[in-house]
Amino acid sequence: MAATSTFPYVIVNAFTDSAFGGNPAAIVLLPPGSLIADRMLLNASKMTSIARSFAQPTTVFLSSSIHTELPDSDETRVYDILFVLDKYFTPLCGHGTLAATKAICRGMFPGVSQGVANPVVKFRTPDDTIVCARAMDPGNRDSTADGEFYELTIPVATMQQVTEAERCDIRNMLGKVLGKDADNVGLKYVAHEVSDTTSYDRLVMVLDQSEKLEGRNVDINAFLTGRYEAYTLTHATPGQKTAFVSRSFMPVTGVMEDHVCGTAHALMMPYYAAQADVDIVPGKEAFVRQVGPRGGDLWVTLDEENEVIRLRGNAKLFSRGEITF
């Protein structure tokens, strides 16, 4: 009889205080050192099978790091982290990282203590990027009754506007997505990410505020006619508490609508900070929302000096248990 393996898991909804809001992530804790490249405990096939069994937008695999150059301490824990979207491995997932931060800081796994107040956690991604996260005091922000609040810091994305020919193609695609004549689509700005580490292309399309996103029916399959793997639609919300809203879609990866995409805000924030009519000021926290069916709330800061984005928000435990195979 083949030996069985058992690992603890939790499912946490990121960027929400609701059991039915935000973006869910399944988080699996593996033994220390299990995600080192030359000694992986689980192969790619096994991890994608686990991710598909969870059927969540993202499955996160965590393992205490044994890298000697990243020493652990009482106040800073270091974890190797790996993200799986269906059968795709992505270098970084914002909501998955925030969900993992809650799982660690709240001691949700056996043998992982809650530790000190406001602990710092460092995550090491497969491409050796170090992502810092922490539990923090929510202050006077709208927050959950239990006062939980978390922050992660990710690099600012480099964006490049598309060519006029591609802009025309994108406008035609958007007409199908939004269910209207392409010539009448209020399209203000289109740019794609420029990256040496990301294995897929991401596109941001800034719409006129008349193209209301919240509650709007969207033909997600129409995105499959484009050349990009991830699409974010966004528009400003002048005069409101929310600086801007957005919705993200990744149908090529099997994630039809990404309920709350943390990394998409690293693409959008530099654009909005350059707009005089949008209340985004570098160094100042802004409240923004993703307005898909589940919805999510984010408090975001653009730190131009350090070229990072600080994403803050709530996280809600949905379930916990063990997987055995």
C-alpha cells in the first residue's frame, strides 16, 4: 500500500471582512525546506492536482525557509512561498500573500504560534524576490470587529502604452466585453506591464467614469480574443470616498474573474498618481475597491522613493482542515 501524506490547510478570504467576499486562497503548510528548488517535496503535477481539487482562485504552498542568508527570529518569520492558479504557477499573488500573512500571524497552523504583536513575515518567492508583510493596527480605518488588519509590500510595475494599432484592436475587444458598439467605448488609457520576471502579459484599460463597472454584466469570454493573459478594467470615482474602482479577469488561466487582484494595483497606482483629477498622492494612503460580484476593499499607498506599493486590508478565515493523499 502506498504511503499517504497529510498537510494542514486553511482557506482565507483576502481584502474583506466577510465570509463571502474578497478573494479566497487555499493555503497549505508543508514541512520546513519543502519548497527549495532542488529538494521539492511535491512535484508540479502533484501541486496542480491539489490546486484543482481545492478549486479556489489561488492555492498557496508555504514552507518555513531554511535559507541561511535569511535568518529567522522571534519577530520576523521567513517562509518560502509558491502560488498555483489551476495549472499555472505565477511569480507573485497579492491576495494569496495577504491571506498567508493572516494564517501565520494568527497561528492558524499546528506548531505556528501567534508570536509577538504586529509580527513581520517575509516571503521568498521562486524567483528569489522577498515580499514583506505584517499584521498592523487598523487605526481609524473601517475594519472588522476583531481589529485584524494586514499589509504587504510589492514592487511598483513598469507600464508601457500600447501602439495605436493595438489600441484599435483592444477597443474592438472591449466593445464585445462591455456589450456595446466599439466606437462608443469610453477608453482613456491602455498600457501593458513590462517585466523580465512575469511569465504572462498583463493589460490595464482605464475607462471613462461613465462606463460603470460595478454591477455590470461583462462578457468575460471576449477577453480570450486578445493576446494578453490578464486584463484589468478601471475608472476613477471623483468626489467619492473611493479613489478608483476596478475589475480583473484572467480567463486564460482558468480564473474568469479575479475577485480582488492585489498585484493589479501595482499597475494602476502610478497612472492614477499622475492624474490631477484623482485623489492619489504618493506617500498618502488611498481607499480603493474591486467591484466584481464578491467585492473587496483595499487601502493602498504608492511609495515612489522605494518603488513599492503598500497594500493593506482585512482577511477572513473561511475554513480549515487537513488534506490527505
